[in-house]
Amino acid sequence: MISKTMEAALNHQIALEGYASQYYMAMASWCDREGFEGAAQFLHFQSEEEREHMLKIFHYLSEVDGFAITPAIEQPPLEFKNIQEVFSLVFEHEKKVTKSINDLVAICYKEHDYNTLNFLQWYVEEQREEENQARSILDKINLIGEGGQSKYYIDKELTKFYQAALAKEAAGEEGA
């Protein structure tokens, strides 16, 4: 049985993960329109991953006799100034999610909820990876700069990140 405090906090996380999925999908659509095919692929992949994160918590709540709430998700922004802004926002959002996961872990300790603590360890590691990846992408975008050919090189780099994410996912599935 899960406490009402933890149930509410996990439902908040469900909403945050759901918003991330929609946010990244909106960014992918913008990238696609602007000719950033690699960035669009990468962000579509990230959107789906965030949805999986949301569903994982949703199912966990059911397993521990909690009640998962399907979140109402606000409309994310549809327009962005440039690709730098897109990935600055991705990085900021990942930091927000990391803080939220850390807050959940703190509640676990306070409530002696070691089952949920164990469940959340995957999210702790995942957020470290997500934040590092977003920072690395932003660093590459800033390194490439805003010259005439920069959009092309930025998109090629994002294609590499997308391909690496696909390879990691495939390796994870093979090891399962």
C-alpha cells in the first residue's frame, strides 16, 4: 500500500513526464518545419521515451494499490527562436525533471517507502543520463555556432545522437 502523499507526488511526476512528451513532440514538429530532420527524429524519440517514463509510473501506482491519474496536459509552446533555444529549453526541462525525481526520493526516505525508493532508482540513473545528453547536445550546438552552414552541422550531430539512442535502446532490449 502506498501513502496518499507518495501517490500524489507520483501523480505529479506522471503529469511532468506527460508534459515532457508533448513538449518534445512540439519541438520535433518545429524542427521538422525548419528543416532539422535529425533534430526532429531525435526529439520524436525523446518524446516517446518520456511517454514510456510516464506509463511506467502509471503502472507502478496500480501495482502498489494506488490510483494513477491521467494528466491534463497544457499546450506546450509551438514556436522557437532557433535550434539553440530548443535545446536550451530541453536542458532546462531535464533539470526540472531531475529535481522532481530527487524530491520523490526524499519523500521515500521520509516515509520509509523503500519499495518506491527501489522503483525510483532507475529514474535517478535515467535522469543523470538525460541531463548529461542534453548538456552535451547544447555544448555541441554552441561550439558549432550560428554561421551560414551551422544548421547543417548541428542537424548532422543531432542525427548522431538519435542513432546512438536507437543503438542503446536496441542493446537494452537484447540484454533483457
